[in-house]
Amino acid sequence: MSSAESDEAFLAATKPQKARRRPLRRILLALATQYVIIATIVGLLVAATLHYLVTPKVVAQFEAIEAAFKRLPPR
């Protein structure tokens, strides 16, 4: 038996192992992706609500306070 035959026999005996799939990693990646998408949507909704609904009310209140101070008699 030559060394070439023994190398061939060794290579035939040792089959390459299949890559083990990791379902847990895929599940965690999907959950993390969903979390990021939902967090982004909620953040944009909060920002839009503050910008279009809350900010004008706050500005109007400060303008009313400023107008009231201007009507006060000087000291």
C-alpha cells in the first residue's frame, strides 16, 4: 500500500462535516429586527406628535405669558 493510496483512503474516510444550522441565531436576529423596526416607527410617531400637536400649544402658552407680561404696569 503506497502513501498515495493511504491518503486517498484517509480523505474518503473523513467526510467534511456539514455546517450546523443555528435556528436560535435566526430567531434572535428576526426578533431584534422586529424590535428595531417597531422602535423606529414608535419614535417617528412620537416625534411627529410632539412637532405637530404639542409644540404649537407650548409656543402659544409662552406667547400668551409674554403678552400678559407686556400688559403689566412698569415698576
